[in-house]
Amino acid sequence: MYIIKHLRVKTYLEDLGFICKGAIPDRNNPRYSVFLFEDTEYLRQALSNYKK
């Protein structure tokens, strides 16, 4: 699984057709959630193209 910490990146990936597999509390700050995506080469490529 690939962990995404930012809602904006999650939305970007979902707009590209990726499906969020779930959300869990952040290990470092349990008040926040992190989002889980299947770790694929296509996902990593999309993340490298993401511009903040």
C-alpha cells in the first residue's frame, strides 16, 4: 500500500481514476487520517507528475 497524507493529493489521484482503498489514523498524529492506495508503477508515475 502507498500512504498519502494530503487530501489534495488524494483528490488528484481520484480524479485520475485511482481508487482509495481506505483511510486510517496517521501514526504520527492520530487526529489526522492518511489515505491508502495500491502501490503501482502507474501511481508513482502520476505522483511524479503532480505539481503542488
